[in-house]
Amino acid sequence: MKKIILNSLVAATILFAASCKPEIETPAGTTAGQANFGKYIAIGNSLTSGFADGGLYLEGQNVAYPNLIAAQMATVGGGAFTSPFFTDAQSNGSGYVSLTALVNGTPTLTPVAGNGWRNTPTNTRLTKFTGEIQNLGVPGMRLDLSFAPTFSAANPYFERLLGDAQVGTTSYFQYVQGRSHTFFSLWLGNNDVLGYALNGAVTLPTDPTTALTDKVTFSSLYSNFVNALTAGGQKGIVGTIPDVTAVPYFNTVTPAALLAAAKAVNPAAQAVFIQTGAGTVRAATTEDLVRLPFQNANLFARPNASGFFYGLDPRNPITSDWVLDKDEVIKVKDYVNSYNSSIKTIATSKGLAIADTYTYFNTVKTGISVQGININAAFISGGAFSLDGIHLTPRGNAAIANVFIDAINAKYGATVPTIDISKYRGVKFPG
């Protein structure tokens, strides 16, 4: 079994180009510094698109971090910023999950059916969006696959943005070209390691999204992307890749919590047994990570045909694709560090701003106060992460937007105002 989560608020104030039309004045004391925000484009994956709660839907799109940044840029000369929003009539988009109950800390997550599909009931193709956009975030986009034209036919989030003749023939790298941008953000590469981790470090030969991108290949392709975006001397900002093992998806269902749940069902349980990526079976340790969907204690109540309870007997362990064992965790972290080293080196060589989201999310994991509001990586209650345990809440988007804004201001001498995160919610509780 595998689970792969395919990894923007308002249109910013429009500045009229013609000198004979009214101009929006930049407030006194604010400046774009050495940057030009006249046409800002955002390149990235699910985080850039506003994907949340396991789906792409209108409320999440509205608060995608580039939308929030663009609205702030409008105060220092930023131009229009358009996103491929679902309509109000199709606001559920691809569908998502909602929190419908929380009893004694146990959540009930209920699917909300998508209504943004154009071929119901098969639901494989989303309603097309036509017209120019500046938020170019595509859930599930990887750096390596951004150069593969055939991926546009396999990814419904990308397919909805393309003309019929472009599907299967146009790569994401080609798609983002020729937009006459003056400033860009690039936050791409997360999925080059995340898909591997989400599938328990099991790479499927038929699914390229479950593979790790080779380190040298990553560096070369990232350089190609940055070269294209800066070909006209444009300035911009890049985001580093978060430690994917720091998100709630991998830190909510701990081996200790599983054992406690198992004892409630089978008091004789002494350990939780896992199958490692090496094929061995052993008792889980605190260094092993178990995927978030594995949270139903009743799973332990079901023996296999031989009478061995799942996860409670070494003869019926939790299978490898549901676990990142301690050796796989080390490997994932090593790839993230390598990717980030390449990102920083390439960005520095081009004089670009760097949003160190890797460091930021590690501080969120342990807890951080932002504008007097405490946020952390706890599932549901932490305020930063949505119900899929990977993507951001509206408040999480506002906070990460400020990480980008602070880096932009520091690099380019700008005074883009930061966002009041108190205006944005965390997880929406029932009632």
C-alpha cells in the first residue's frame, strides 16, 4: 500500500502601466529597495499552490503564501498577482478532509468530496483554468520531473493549467518560461525526497515520484532552473527544503504511542515490531518513524491467518512501506542536506535571497513564538500544519510568507511589510 500526497489569497492591487492612468502611490517610508516587484511569479509545488488538508481547494488556494506575499508587495510597487482559483461553485476543488470530531484527543477526519472535476464520476481531470497566472505552483511537482514533458499528462493539477495540445508535450520548466517577470520565488525540490519518504523509503519502479533524485542531477537541474529565471537579470528568492521528517506526518504516531494503543487492545503486548528497509524484523525504537495514517489501535486487534497480531508479533510486523526506519531517516536527511547545499550555493552565486525554511521548520518542530502566538508541529493543535500533517494551515502560510518577506527585505534593502498571522486560523475545529 502506498500513499503519496501530491506535493494562491487575493489578486494584488493592479498598477496601471500607462502613464496617463492613475498610479497607486507607495506609502511613505516603504521601498522595494534594489528589487522590482512589478511582476512577481511564484514557482513551486503543493506548498506554493495552497494545497492543504490533503487536497487543493479554494480556501487553501486563497491563503497560499505567494498570494499573501504579493498582497504585501503591492504596498511597495508590486503589480497584479493572479492565481488559478477554483470558482465558488467548485470551491471543494479536488476534495479534502475536515475535522468533524475530537474526542479525548482522538480525531475524526471526514472526507469532503471534490466538486472541481470535469469528468465525474471518474474524477481524474480537474476543471481547466485558462488565462495568465502568476502563482505557478503545481501540487506533486518535483525538480526532476519538471523537465519531463510526459509528467503533465500524469499530474491532474498541472494538466488543468495546460491547453489540450500542451498536455504530454510541455514540461513544467517550459511552462514557466517567457512570462516577462521582474521578480520570482522558487521553492521546488521538496518532493524529490518527500515522495520517497511518504512511501516508507520503498521505491516503486512504475512510480517515479517515489524515487530520490540523484544529488548531482538535482544540483544540475536546479542550476538550469535558476539560470532561466535570472536570464534577464531578474532578482528573486529561493526556499531551502525542509527536513521532511520534522512534519507531523512522521512524528505523531510514535512507536511508544503505538505500543500504548496496542496494550489497550492486547494487554500482553511487549513491543511493536517493524520490517526495516533491509528486510529484517525488529522491535521499533524511538529513532524509527511511523506514518501518520497508521493511528487506528484496532489494527492491532486483527490477527493474520496464523493468529499473529499485526505489529505485535515479529511474524506479522508493520510493513516497511509504513515505516521510516532509523537508517532510512539518516538517508533522507542526508539527501535533504545535499539538496540544500546545492540550493544555497547556486542562489548565492546569482546574488539571490534565500528563505531558510529548513531552519524555520526545525524551530517549529520544537515550538516557536511568532508575533506572540505559539505554533509548533503538533498534529491538529500546533497551528502550523493542516490535517494531512504535511501542508500548511492558513496561519502556517502567513508565518512562512513572513520568512520569505524577511529574507527579501534583508537581501534587497526593501521594506515589504510583514503579515499579521493572528488574522489567519490554524486547524478548523468542529462546531
